[in-house]
Amino acid sequence: MISERDSETTFDEDSQPNDEVMPYSDDETEDELDSRQPAVEPGQNQINRDAEESQEPLKKDCSWQVKANDQRFYEQPQFKRTVFLCFKKSKYAANAIKTYKYNPITFLPLNLFEQFKRAANFYFLVLLILQSIPQITTLSWYTTLVPLLLVLGITAVKDLVDDIARHRMDNEVNNRTCEVIRDGRFKNTKWKDIKVGDIIRLKKNTFVPADILLLSSSEPNSLCYVETAELDGETNLKFKMALEVTHRYLQEESAMADFNGLIECEEPNNRLDKFAGTLFWRNMSYSLDADKILLRGCKIRNTDFCHGVVIFAGPDTKIMKNSGKTRFKRTKIDSLMNYMVYTIFVVLILLSAGLAIGHTYWEQQIGNLSWYLYDAQDFSPPYRGFLNFWGYIIVLNTMVPISLYVSVEVIRLGQSYFINWDLQMYYPEKDTAAKARTTTLNEQLGQIHYIFSDKTGTLTQNIMTFKKCCINGQRYGDCRDGAGQLQSHPEQVDFSWNMYADGKFSFYDHYLIEQIKSGKEPEIQKFFFLLAICHTVMVDTSDGQLNYQAASPDEGALVTAARNFGYVFLSRTQNTITISEMGIERTYDVLAILDFNSDRKRMSVIVRESGGNIRLYCKGADTVIYERLHPRNLKREATEEALDIFANETLRTLCLCYRDISHDEFEAWNKKFVEASVATTNRDEALDKVYEDIEKNLILLGATAIEDKLQDGVPETISRLSKADIKIWVLTGDKKETAENIGFSCELLTDETTICYGEDTRQVKSTKHFFLSTSLSSALLQTRLENQRNRAGSSTHSSVRMNEPFFQGSKDRALIITGSWLNEILLEKKKKKKKLKLKFPRTAEEKKKQTEKRRRAEAYKEQQQKNFVDLACECRAVICCRVTPKQKAMVVELVKKYKKAITLAIGDGANDVNMIKTAHIGVGISGQEGMQAVMSSDYSFGQFRYLQRLLLVHGRWSYIRMCKFLRYFFYKNFAFTLVHIWYSFFNGFSAQTAYEDWFITLYNVLYSSLPVLLVGLLDQDVSDKLSLRFPRLYILGQKDLLFNYKKFFLSLLHGAVTSLIIFFIPYGAYLKTMGQDGEAPSDYQSFAVTAASSLIFVVNFQVTFVCFQIGLDTSYWTFVNAFSVFGSIALYFGITFDFHSAGIHVLFPSAFQFTGTAPNALRQPYLWLTMILSIAICLLPVVAQCFLSMTIWPSESDRIQKNRKKYMAEEQQWKRRQSAFRRGISGRRSAYAFSHQRGYADLIASGRSIRKKRAPLDAVLGNGVTEVKDACET
């Protein structure tokens, strides 16, 4: 194609790259991204030198310039950027990558800086500074320093280990080598030394070191096969192709060294599937797109070598632009926990202020009058109260737990490992284990309210099998005997007569085979010929086998079916396609390929047959095909009846048709087609319009029916999740009828379900179902909106109930809507002209009116959205059909916004990525559509059925464990800290501590942390089998019953009561008493040991006869739990005796001042009796409450736990129960669902679609029956 350079490439205003937009962004669908990129012809564009000299510079979107083999080019001033003050640096990065954060010099300061950015760490740093002021502190500096250093040290070691691993990985990658042109020859060069503009040579099975423009390869037409597993997780091969001109002239080393082309392209960005630019060379310009770019991280496959010029290097490459830009998700408990920490801090301030006021009053009344309390500092009482305020901030600092966040992260990490290690979530067929790709969301798995699921590949297997067809009004595929009855065990058709047949293909209708062999039915021949020729499948011959690579599993299934029925697709070139028709090999001229997209819902090819006749073959969804049929199609009704029958069997359907085209009509149409093909703007829209002109007056051949089976365990999984009060929404690109029938198959819908249709094109009369047409459903929402306005207008001083239900009663309802209805209801379709008009008001009055109009429109839109969510959420199940990826994400976002509910999205394909990222929890399934969904997810596994175990077992356990941990963590801290407050009433509110300093230091670190931590890791109220058998147990998490502000304040109250008992029982027991040796045991140090010992017993034990405070609430005891409880107590006594020994006091007299206290105090029986009394009084109410709750007011889990032996005895019988999958026949139409992915039409049209010439027939037939490999196995 020839055009001048100034018309070569134009960029729309909206096409500016945006690094914040991910490859499958939350704001744009794939089709929208296509429309925002300039459509350019992949062929060469020729210009003369005068035109090149007068060329206007490209817009700033194309400001990235690359000159091959010319490093001085990048030293020009316009390519410099200021980095600091007047220091400038080239904007072209080197190819060395740096993913590490620290080096030996920066590690300590930078890591500490990052850690002290966290509020909790900074708070304790401030406390440490305050403790260095003698007038304030009554605590030793190490009481804060030791816990802080421990937390900082653990985090620093973890960061260091991670960063050392990153250093090693960076060095390994940067020191890889490849061949680069240096001094006119290819020389081995390290990756880190590669620069933009270098010419490199890559060999088979090597990784691409930078983003390069493919110049040539060892393959015919410079085709290059790459594997992109490092980029998108897909292992199937992709095709890249060089420009024809570079393929022709850049094969030799000398030519490579002399190459001086200039590339102007977009700035570095993170769009993996988009690229736009132009190559200027030899007074000619050539359009560049993503098909000519090899991205860093790709691996060269099936290609001996290839050459390319580096465009983006190092951090500018697309894979590096994508690193680290993931959406941050936080759990509901995270937010609640943060608010509670803020609440504790406020309580701490108030308590400190109150105690400081008390000290001021005490000083005025008592302190100033007591000569023996004089400290040689003449401070006024208010000033002493001010100092004591900060002193109490230090003494009571343990109310804000320093180790809380570290402990939470440890628990979450352990829970993630439990998910990864769960063998019951392992899928052996694909060797896929469950994977927790994040460690921060585990407990949120136990609080899910809504699940948003894709259909194809998520609920179904996405393995397509050709089952039935309708040709010329006659249905084939059913196996009937002589009496016309269906056979229960039909005999499979023998395809041994066809040497190309796929051994895995199975079919049971022998009559169709007889008709094909006889050759007496021309319509049947046309039918399978169409399947063999109307597609964009790529073929590769290796090891004597034909391997097909299709853009979608559906298309691969159809071509494979035609292959088995004798019409075998063998090979193709740029303009021809070769097919074996019942053993006779014929080649046809392909005049045009009218490729599929999600708006057209069809594809066509125009071929010239051997006699010179031109014919168009088309396949597509029944709705678009029937609109374009010739009025005199005689078999239209019979085919529609067959479509309805196929729909009842949940088969995916599409229609096949053709038409003959005269030479004059084709020539006239082809001119329009060529003009649209070379359009530089709105190319897709122009092509669609041209396609419409030729795809009309079609003759219907028939319809195909493809089976996509449900995955194993889907009905049982949906049933269990529904019993757990989780609402399931299916969001799919399929047609409504297909999705509805799958809904019945997986038991999302039942015969008792009242189905509400948002939009129905074929209104079927039914006693059980009622239909809302577009106008009626809109009117339903409009009526509610008007009622809300009327109520709001009539009530000015009282609150108005705005959320009256749409439906009365609690009937089992489901809502089925389409994407077009969704757009209309949610006002997503807007006219650009109106938007432009709003932007340019003429007068101030118009501006005011437009502002008010815009405000009203936004309010109306928001209310419409809320009403839609209310309508949908009143239904037990919702199915959204024909929705785009953007609409999937929008639906999830609306539920999050208006229902404040926890959402989970699950999918397996690239079109599910938006939805997965938008939901609170994203789950990816390793399916047939690559790994994009998995790579964007928070959790992944191999089958949908594992979702029930992820939520009902791991999610529920994680939630219960985390809630118990947090309740007891706060409880033990309050019980420990509030003792200081009661002690203040006896020391003049002087901020003295009730414990030894070392006890304060080690309490949270050693003495009380491990038992609580293990509860968060190991506890379970019921077993995993009982959790699955009784899904209603899950509702606790949905209602936030185990951890909320009520539970928090109960923990605070419980801790306060415990602290009162811990303090006042020893106080009352020691008051005016005498020990066995005649000395008073009521000294401060003995009292401190007694209170501390009692506290350790109380917080570590919860007694049921001989059980203990955590022990009683631990439902699942293990050796580790028991060891942690008894070990913590033993550790306390061991350390206490050591710290109170005379030897350590001699070494550190100022740090260890309780010399001999523990040995002396613990020898007194009176002390042990006091401790036993304190522990008994503390634990007796807890024991009573637990006993009453388990006997009189048992929870659901208590009842199940009590009868667990009975349930386990019934387990085997329960497992044998089978769910009823089948349902009655109804009149619902199924439909073929096209993929959102385009085919290989552009690649075919380029003339470089075939890797090698087709092998001789003998080579293909050498192994007898050939096997078609799936695209993922190529």
C-alpha cells in the first residue's frame, strides 16, 4: 500500500499512552483500546525524498525515536532529561534491570526509614525518646527498646533475605549474553550492556533481552514463534512477523551492520498487546504494530534465529512497566483493627490526662505538704501533672500493642501455607495445586456475601466437542434404532476410512456418515466445506501430524469436526487455502477474510472456486445471521426448531450460511474494502461498515451444536454456597439462552425459581416465568425513582424510607439481564455531541443551567444504579449475559458501592481480569484460556469446585482464628496494662509501674504471645468435613458476629475486670499480714511478682476443671497448643528466677534490682494461695459462661461439635448422595458464544502465516490416524 509520509500514522487525542492503565485495565475493554489506537496497514508505505524532507514531525505521542546502529544519535540535547538541579541524563535507559531496593550502604537507613513510616513503629520511637527524659520516665529504656528492636529486627531480616534474593536474580538476568552488532560484527554481549538502537541476534530457546522490533528470522517470510509464559502465563506459541522489506534485505551480517533505519513510536508504556509506530528507511515509511514486536521475557521457539533492533531497554520495557502496579486490597478486619487501635490511643490519652490531673490534685493536697517526698526540684503541681501525663503515656503504652501487626502477618502467612498445602484442592489432571497469591486476605474469605463468576471455562470445562448439527432442516447426531427410539448405548462411528481423522473425536450418528460417503447431498458437502474453509485457524505439520491452533476452542472444535467428516484443512498461504475434500486435495483463492469481533458476532471468507465462481461463506450467532438471510430461505423454520432443541440440551449453537457473488459486485465491493483496510483512523469502524454491505441475502445451510460440559462438582458447589447465604451472579459474554440453560444445569436456577428477565426478544409464555421487556423493566425502576422523589418531597423533617422492596414475599427469584439492557438502565450510552455541548456554554445563565442539569443527571444516574442493585440483590441468583469485561467490573463495583458487601470474583480468562481486580477477593482458575486471570488473582486453583473448600473451610477457619486472636490479644494487653492504673491510687498517681521492668519488657514478646498466636494458626471449632456438610456455619462471618466494636469493648471490659482482680486480691491478702519468717510479705517487689504470676496463669489458661483462659476457648487442642501454654508458663518462671538471682545483679546492678524476690516470695504458701484465689475468681465467670453457652444456649457449631461422632458415622452414606442434574425440557434457545479474542485474519492476510511448506502427504499419513493437539499443547 502506498501513501505519503504525512498521512502515514495519525494518533487520536485519546491514544496517548498511560502507564497507569494495565494491559487489561479496569477502565477500558479490549475493544475500546483497539479503537483508541491508530489503525495502520502492516504493509510498506512508499514516499519520495521530497515528501520525507517536508514531513511534519509526529505528534508527541510518537516522540520516542530510535536510530539503529548510531549511539551518538542519543546524545542530542532533546533526548536529555533533568534528574537533579542542573544534572541531566539520557531518557533512554540502559538494559540492566534493578528490582532490589537496598545496597550495603543504604540498607540500614533506608529500611529503618521505611519501617518508621508505619504509625505503630513511629509511635514507639517517640516513646523511646520520651523515656530518655529523666523528669518524665519511670520505666527503664529497655522496656520499649527491646520489643521495638525485636519487631524491627524481624522485619529487617525478612526484608534483607528478600532483597538478597532479588540481587541474585538481577545479577543472573543482567549477566546473560546474546549476540550484538559491535564494530560491524556480532559479538557476545551481556544483557546489561545492551542499549537502545542495538541490533541483536537471538537463537532458539533463548529469552528476549529487551523490547525489540523483529527485522528478520530463519523462517520463511521471517515468521517468529514465541512463548509468552513470562508475560501472561500462556504456554501456547504466538506468531510474530517482520516487515517484508526488512525480511528481504536484512539477512546478512553486513546488511545488519549497515542498517540505519529510524523508528518513531509511542513512549514506553505497560500495554502488552498494543504498539504503534513507524519505521523510516530508504526514503520509505513502514507501519509498525504489536505483531512485529518481541517483548522482553518472551522465549524464542521453533525458530533457529532471528534479528531485531532494540526499542525499549531495561526499566522502559513493557514487562518492567507492568511490575509492581497491582491494586492494593485490605480486609474488613484490617480496617476495623486500625480503627480500634485509634480508639485505644484515644483511651490512652484520656486516661493519661485523667491520671495527670489526679497527680496535680495529689501534689497540691498531699505532696507539697510531705517533707519526706521532696525531690529537690521546685516544680509546680500543674507542671508535675504535665510531666506525669507523658509519664503515663509511657507506662500505659502497652495498650497500643507493638507486636499486633507482626503477629497478624505471621498468622496470615501460616494460613496461606495451609491453603497451598491442601491436597484436597489439588487438581491432578493439570498438576495444579491451590495457590494463595496473597497473604493479606485470608480471613476475608470467611465473610463473602456475593460471588461473581464467569461461565465458560469457570463453570464449564471450556473443552468444546462437536455433538450435533442441523443441515438443510434435517437434524443429525441423535442415535435412533429402527423404531425411531433413542439408543441407550449407541455404537461409535468408525472413522478409520479417513486417514486424517482425529482419534479423539467421537460421533454416533451413522446415517450422517453414510450421506457424506454417498455424495448425494450437496448441502451436506457445502456444510462441512464451510467448516473447513471459514475460519482463521493456523496449521502446523510436525512429526507427521496436523496441529491446529485456533483463536477459540469453539473454532478448533468445528475445524476438527470437518476434518473427521472428510473435509480436512491442510494448509494456507497469504491468498490460498488447501483442503482435502473426501481425499481430493484442492486449493482455493482466498479473496478476503472478514474477521470476527465481539460486535459483529460472525466471520466470513470470500473465496474463488475452481470454476471461477466467487462465494462468501459465513458463520455466526443465530440472531445476527437471521437478520441477514434472504427472505426466501425455505428451511428457516426447521433450523430454528433445531436450534431450540439444541438449546434444551445446553449445547452452544451457531448458524452457517453462504451466498454467491458476481464478479462486478465483488470488484465494486473490493475497492471499498481496500480503502477501509488502509485507513489510518477509525479503521475498524470502516471495515465493519464495508462488511455489512456484502454480508446480506445469505442462504442458510444449517446450524452446529457444540457441547461444553460442566466441570465436575459445580452443582454441588453452587448448592453449598447458596446454603451458606452466598448469592451467586454469573457474568458472561454468552447469549442469554445459553447462560440460562447452564444456570439450570448447575442448579443455580431450579424449576421453582421465578425468573425475571430484564430484556427478552422472544417473549415465551410461561406460567412460572414472567418477562420484563426493556420498557417495562425501565418503568419498574422509574416508578420506584418517582416514588422516592415524591416521598422525599412530602417529608421535610423526618427520615423517608427510600428502600421499599421491589418484590413482595420471600419467593425464590432470579434475574437475567443483558449487557445492552444494563447500559440503558445505568445510562452508560451517551452522545458525544451532547457532552461537547455541555462543555462550551455561551452565557453565565446557560452555564448555571447546565451545571444544574448535570448535577440532576448525576443524581438520577446514581439513584438508578442504586435501584438496579436493590432489584438484583432481592433475587437469589443473577445472570448477566452478553456483558463486556468493563461491564463485569462495573457490576461488581456497584454492589461494592451500594451494598457495602464483601465480593468475590472468579474467572479463567483475560476478559475476567477487570472483574477479578475490582472485587474484594479475586480467584483465578487455571483453564484453557491462558493464565492472565490467575496472574491477576489473589487465589488460584484448577477447578471451580474447590471454591467451596476455599470459602467454607479455609475462609471460615481463617476468620474464626483471626477473630479469636484479636479478641484475646486485646484482652491480655488490657488485663496487663490496667493494673498500673489501680496501682496509681496508692502511689499518688506518680506514674510508677506495678511490675518489674523486665516483666513489662518480655510480657508481649515471650510470656503470652505464643499460645494466642497458635490459636490464630491452628484452632478449629468443627472439622473440615462438618464445615462443608453444614454451610450455615459460614453466616457468622458474613454478619461480623465474632469481631466487632461490641466484642472489642467486651474484651476491654474483660481485661479491666481481670486487672482489678489481679491487683486487689493480692492487695487485700497482703494488707497487714506477716510471713512465716516473721517478716511482712507485703513489700512492693513480692506484690509485683504475685500479680505478674497470677496474670501469666490467667491469660494463658482458661479452666474447665483443669483447663485454662485460652485453653477453654481453644476448640482444637494439639500437642503444639498444650506445649505453648505450659511452655510459656515454664519460660516465665525460668527467666524470672534467673533475673532475680544474685549473680546477674552483681553484673548489672542497675538493670536487675529484684534480687532474691522470686525465690523468697514463691516459697510462701500464702502467695500460692493468693495466686490460686486470683486465678479462680478470674476464670470462674468465664467457665460458667462457656458451660451455659454449650448446654443452655448452644451455637450451631456447638451442636454440631456435640454430635460430631454421629455425623461422621453418616459421612459415607452422605457422600453417595447424588444431586439431580437433569431438568425438564423447556423452550429456551441456546446460542453460540463467541470469544472476545480476534482471530488470525491479519496474520493470514500478511502472507507470513505458514512456518514451512506443508509436508508431503506420505509424511502426514505415516502414523496412520493423526492426532489434533490443542493450541495450548503446540
